[in-house]
Amino acid sequence: MLRVGLTGGIGAGKSEVSRLLVGYGAVLIDSDRIAREVVEPGTPGLAAVAEEFGPGVLAPDGTLDRPALGAIVFADPDRLAALNAIVHPLVRDRSAELEKAAGPDSVVVHDVPLLTENGLAPLYDLVIVVDAAPETQLDRLVRLRGMTEADARARMAAQATREQRRAVADLVIDNDGPVEELVARVREVWAELSRRAAGKG
């Protein structure tokens, strides 16, 4: 099994890279998706978040009100740390279960947005960073995701810098250009991952 950490700044295009890698046969473990699962209604995770942040972070239907919670944590590093202390251990445990279920010859790609911030690079056989210029990220967040510029800049500022991410990368996928360039680069990366996985076998 080849364990790959995949990360990148918000708006860099990491989700598209994940999708392309899955198309080649990678087993994807998506930390963001798992982070949503562990705070679904009825879970201990949601109960812990509501206890920490108050009932205002719950929507009328009992689900997590993500915009309300985001407004709290992205404006205050201490509150973000408190949220992470609840969610990260739950995500880690669920990720380990999913990885165990993958076959021994698998290329397992862990999509981890905060890999750099949390010092997780040593946990993987190699780290891929999807990289884009800050102005590219900002444009995508505002134009494609409908964020305000202020909100987009706050989300970007809460993450590691571009230089910090690139410093932990074994492979970098530059994603400032057209999608055709991204597809070609991911094809190259998959060939490298396959080669390394075969070498581990």
C-alpha cells in the first residue's frame, strides 16, 4: 500500500485532482467528507461541538449550521483550535478504518486540507501539494464559490502559506493554467505513484 497525503490551499483545485486520481484507481479518503460525517445529527461529534460553541451553531432542523460556526472559528484562531480538537481525532479514527479496508496493493490518497498546518506530512509515504497563486485562489473562491472577497481572504489567511505547503511536498501539481494542463500533470503523477506502489510491493 502506498499512502499519499494530498493537500493544497482553498481554491487551488485539490478536489479536481482527487477526482482525476480516483479515475485512475486511487482509493480516496476525503478528510472534509469525513469531517462532515462525524458531526451529523445524532453523533457524539455534533454533541461536542454544540456543547463547546453553544446552540447557536445548530440549525432549526438539528444539523450543524456551518456558516454560523465558520463565522466564529475563522475569525478567532483559539476557537478554530477548539473545533479542531473535537473533530480531528474523530476524522483520524474513521480514516484509519477506511484505509484498513483498502487492499494491500492500493494507492490510498488521503485528501487532507490542513496537512501542512497540523504537521501531518511524516504520516505519509509521500505528499502531493496542489498549488495555485493566491490571486488564482481568490478568483475561484469569489467567482465559482460565491464567497465575498473578505471571506475568501480570511479563509486563505487561516491556512498555511504557499511556501509552507510547498516545503512539505514530494510532488507539486501546479494548477494555475487550463484544465488540460492539470489533466496531463495528474497523469504524470499517477504514473509516478503507480511506480512507487509497485516498488513497495
